[in-house]
Amino acid sequence: MLAIRISKRAEKDQRRLPAKHRRQIAVKIAQLQGTPVPPDSKKLAGYPYRRVDVGEYRIIYQTGKGVLEILCIGKRNDGEVYRHIP
């Protein structure tokens, strides 16, 4: 199992979500901890990051050296999440 590190940006993004979506994202992050590269994840072109969808939201993350780092969380429809990629 990987240790989880959530960036300040991702924490801020998650606090702004409705409770139902927050719970769904928390469940998905727990699943990523056990399986960091699930079949429904995709590598982002031009970045060392991956993304996974949770309903209408997208989680951008990376793994390495025993750590799952959540970079940002945002809506997938309008591309908002991609503006916050470091």
C-alpha cells in the first residue's frame, strides 16, 4: 500500500465539493492507494501524471517511491482541473 500525500491545492479543491462527491473521491483515493494504476486511469500527455474519473470530477495524481500524490481535483467537463496542474 502506498502512503497518500494530498497537495494543498487538492485539499482546497476537495473542501469546495458537495459532501456526496467528497465521499466518492475519498473512496476512489483509497482504491488508488491499493491499485495505483487502475484500468480506468490514463496517462496525461506531456506530463508524468495520471488521471482518473469519479463521476463528473477528475483526480490528477502521480505515484513514486511508495507515495501516491494527489495534485488536484476538478470538474472534467470544462477542463478546469487542467489549469491547476503544476
